[in-house]
Amino acid sequence: MFASSAQTLAVFLGVASLAYFLHRFGVANTWEDLRMIGWRLLAIVALEALVHLTSARSWWHLFPNKTRQGRFPRICLVQLAGSALNDTTPGAPLGGEPIKAMLMKEQFELPLTTATLLSAKLAQALGRMLFVMLGAGTVFWSLKVACLPAKSLAVGFILTASGIATFMALQIRGLSAPAKRVFHCLRLPQDWVERFGCALEGVDQYQCELYRARPLDFVASVALVLVGLSIGVVQVWLMLGWIGLRRDWPSSLAIESFSVLVNFAFFVVPGSVGAQEGGKLLIFAALGLPLSAGLSLGVAFRLSSLVSLAVGLAALISLRQRDFSKSTG
């Protein structure tokens, strides 16, 4: 009950923040910038589709080589559907992961899919952390640091990096033993502990095979995450020119990497509504760019994400209908 109320509050605050930003910086200014972008927003949507393809390919690399051949189309559709659910589920972006596992149950056994999903989350986290570090290091000395909550961002980044390191250590060492200890401390029924422990041992086996026998597949997965994030830099660079600002690759990298950092910090808000737009305002201020332009970019990306969301939900419906037809046919 408390979690549900907190989630509702997070959504409400995000929408309220977005409404305030639009009121503060002028709906007319944002509308004029969007009008200047016009039909070219379709190019941003197309590039976003390319980002989803790289994410799906990143996940594909984590399956064993012999079992993943010919599975990429299905993985791509499932990735789209899961991402749509992640963006609409309050809390950590995990709401779509059980659905992904369910949609892949006919192609792969559950422990294998679970192992790849956990490894994919780690690859995404590592890729984003490296991307944020690259963006910060590229333009740090040219930023107006006084315009940013530098201490809060530094603390948030350190905590996030610590969490990623812990997550990595757990995956490499194995999840079953720590999980069993936690369950025993919680005094759960012994048969539950044994059943869940056996399932996690299967997950550990597949992850051990990935990290020890196929480390290059994991490296390829992280590299594809970085490729997808780099496409975001291209999107920013294009839109800067379309709204009449000077196109600048370092600034575009800074804007996109700061957006990724904001996603880390505000994961409790579905789709980072409000937080993502506010982050654009902060980084535009730090770069000495017009704040209204930052809000316009945030709204343009929001419109693009809504298209991706609709496509992902359509993919989910299509997959569920197809699976239901097979089960009843």
C-alpha cells in the first residue's frame, strides 16, 4: 500500500514539474521550437528505433552461441515490449523483465533467460557509467559548475557506481549462496528456500559460463550499450541545429550524458517524467545555452519516447496474441 502511494506520488510530482517548467519558460517558446523541428522529428524517432535494435543485439550476445542463432527477431520484439513496460512501471526499471522472461519461455529455459536478463542489466549499467564518465571528462572544465548540484550529483554517482560494483561481484561469485542466507535469516519455509536456491544455482551456472568462457560476448554487449548511447548524442546534435543553436559535439555529449545520469538518479519516476526535462534545463544552464531550448529538447525527446512506448505496447499485444494462438491451436 505504501509502495503504491509512493509510486503515485512520484508520477504526480513528475507531471507537476513538467507542467511548471512549461509555464515558467513559456509554452509558446516550446511550441515554436517544436514547429522548427517539424517533420524532422521522424528522424529522431527512426534513430530511437536504432537504439532499440542495439539494445536487443546487446541482449542477444548474452545467450549461448548455439542457442541464439535465428532468435534475434523474437528478442528484438520482446526487448521493445519489455522496455515499454519498464518506462511505464513506477520504481526501478524492472517491471518489464518478468514479462521478457515469460515471452521467451518457448525459446529458452527460464534459468537461462533470467541469467541473460541479469547480465544485460549489468552491461547496461556499466555502459551508462562509462558514458557518463566520458561525457563529464570531456566538458567538465567548460561547465558553469555553480549551475549544477555538483555535490549531490557526485554522491549519487558514487552510490550508483558502488551498487554496480556490488551487483557485478554478486553475479561473478554467484547469487544462490547469498540468497539462501538471506532467506534463512527471514525464516522462510525450508522447501521454499531449497526450491528457489536450486533455481538460482541454474542461473549461476549460465552466468559462470558467460563470464569465464565467453567474456568477449559480455564485452560486446557493453560496447553495444555505448553505441546506443552514442546515437543519443547524434539526436541531440541534430536538434540543436534544428532549433537554431550552434551544433557542437562536446556539448551534445555533455547533454546526453547528463540525461543518462538523471535517469540513474530518478529511476523511481516512470520514464523520468519531469526529471528528464529538468535535467535538460540544468545542463543547458551549465553550458550557457538558452534554458527554453533545453526544455524544448526535453519535450521533443518525450514525444519521441511516446512513439517508442506505443510501438512497444503494440509489440507486447502482438506477442501475447501470437503465443495464445499457438497454445490454443
